[in-house]
Amino acid sequence: MRRTTITVIGGGIVGLATAIRLEEKFPDADVTLLEKEASVGRHQTGHNSGVLHAGIYYKPGSAKARLAVRGIQQMIEFCQQHNIPHEICGKLIVASHREEIPRLQELYERGTKNGLKGLEILSPDQMKEIEPHVTGVSAIRVPQEGIVDYVAVAAALARNIRGRVVTNAKVKAIRQTTAGWLSATTAGDFESNLLINCAGLHCDRVGELAGIKRQVRILPFRGEYYHIKTERQHLVRNLIYPVPDPKFPFLGVHFTRMIRGGIEAGPNAVLAFAREGYRKSDVNLRDLLDAVSYRGLWAFLRKHPRMCYQELRRSFSKELFCKSLQRLVPEIGVHDLEPGGAGVRAQAVASSGELVQDFCIQRLGNSIHILNAPSPAATASLAIGEEIVNQLTLG
């Protein structure tokens, strides 16, 4: 009997976790992971805030809720097994104004339905016992959430893959063969019986190469961060988040203690001119044309002009960014902020302009495509890999 061969496209944390889960369930399979960069975890994995999300935000019964709740436990276990820096420090979600209290209560109910234990609704005095410099009318304490080094997680996943991890292997073409698939890359051609697309920022394009019609398209949203100066880091102990706007999958600018030290503030959410556009000046003409020629972008802008304008203004104004942070910690000042890094979120958008809220995993014959996996995909990566593997039957 010939050995089953599987190609995983994408060396971010989801692709790496999927390769690990494949080898666990199918130890006789030959797994090859293709990554276009010189090393793994270079994009969404290496540019996020390093938070372990417990699943409080997501609609009960959704893939995000189910896989975040399961995934955080799996991620903690993996970190413990491989001595990866992580800490379960807990998080506050703060209502700054009374009109946010119904949304805060809804979050509490969602978290409870999703199986989170120990959630607490706090008074202002109780909030200050946990975060002395925070201000608000109420808050939820989420004890399960924490911080982690996802770059270290990706490196450990890559080390533990028994098959091949091929870098500098950008996929140029994919065609179906009698045996399965042939992926033509800058590092050569790779044949396999099964194909799994975990290409993140380019997942829709890879899917299209394999014959999946782009019914949704990835639009890149850049999230920009500031660092809190060392002498002011005492203002934040752990994780402080606002109550998010339920119309968007973004969580609002917040404070994050980093596992390697320091406090990060952000991110905002602005449309980027490149799928890997980590700076305002980054422009990729192909990516830009792909976005502006998509009716879903214009429908999104028509639906949310005020939000888009405010996010753009905040991107260019340190004062406005600081004002958003002061809703949570009033003592933060403009001079406390230093420029930080940025990440780009791969967000699937429908032609109607609606943001795809849930993870989207689509199967086409002997291929599986992850077509929307923004946050909390890093936390849920091992559970996402398990979900994909459970859809496969090899024989």
C-alpha cells in the first residue's frame, strides 16, 4: 500500500498546529509543510499581542467559541510540555459608561454559556483591587485568560514536525492530478494525495488556485501598537480591555502585559494597502487593486463610514489614540507612549460588506481550506488542527 502524502500550505501557527495534529492521528502519513518565507511564523503569528483568549466574546455554538475554549487548554498544555513562556494572569473587560453595561452583561452570559468558570462582574472598587489605575462603572474579570510567546510556540511546533518543513516555498500554481494535487512552488514541485490550505493572509488566493471560487475575500486590517514607557508601566498590571462594539470582530484598543516584559497598547484597525503592510507607507499594487476592485470593500465602507474615518484619524493622531486609552486608564498621557509594532489581520469580507464573524473551514474533495481564521486563531490553533484532522479519513 502506498503511503498517504499530505501537503499543508502555510507556516503560521495554524498550519504548524495542523501538521502536528495530522502526524498524531495519521503516524504513517508523509506530511510536508510549505512556507513562502525564510522561517515560520513571520506574519500574523509573529505580529499579534500574545494573548491567550478563553472564548468569552464569541457566539455560543460558533466555531470560534468552541475552538477557543478547547484550544486555550491545549495551548497551555503544549506550553507546559515544551517549557514555553506563558502565564494565566486574568483579564478585565471594562465598561467605561453605563450604556455599556447591557453589552457587558451579554458578554458575561456568552462566556457562561461557552463554559467559562469563575467569571465575575465587579464594582469599581473591586476593579481597582485588581487594576488600581483603571476607571469604569463595572467590569468582568476573566480568570482563564493569559499571555504567551506565540513565536516560541511556532518554533516548538516546527521542531516537532516529523515530516518536512520547506521554507522559501511560495506556491505559484496548484493543479489536480489523478493521485491528488501538485503544488508548484519557488522551491520545486510537491505532489500529495491531500491538500490543506492554511495560508492566512493569502488563503483566498491559494484556495482559488485549487479551484475554490472566491465568494469572500481577504481584506487586510493593520493593527498599530504603542509601548508604554518603562517608568509608567506600573499603571497596568495585566490585561485591560474595553467592552467591544458587537458589530465588529475587533476588540478595541486595550492594554496587554507582554510575556517578555513591557506593556503594549493597541491595536486600532485600519485598512492596509498591502496584505503584509506593517507600515503606513507599505503599498502592494496587486493587493491594493485586489481590494479596491472588490465590491465588498465599498459595501463595507458604505456601511461603516464613521468607524472607518475614526480609525484612520486615530492611526495618524497619537492624541486620539491616547484619548481612547484614557477611557480605561485616565492617568495615561501622550508622553507615556512610544511607537510600537504593527500586525495585519486577515479578515474575510463578503461581497455584501459584512465581515465574516466565524472561522470558515471549507472542504473541496480531497482538499481543506481555512478561509477565515483571525483572532482567536492563535489560541485555538491546536484545536483548529484537530478540527481539520477529524474531517479526514485516510485509507
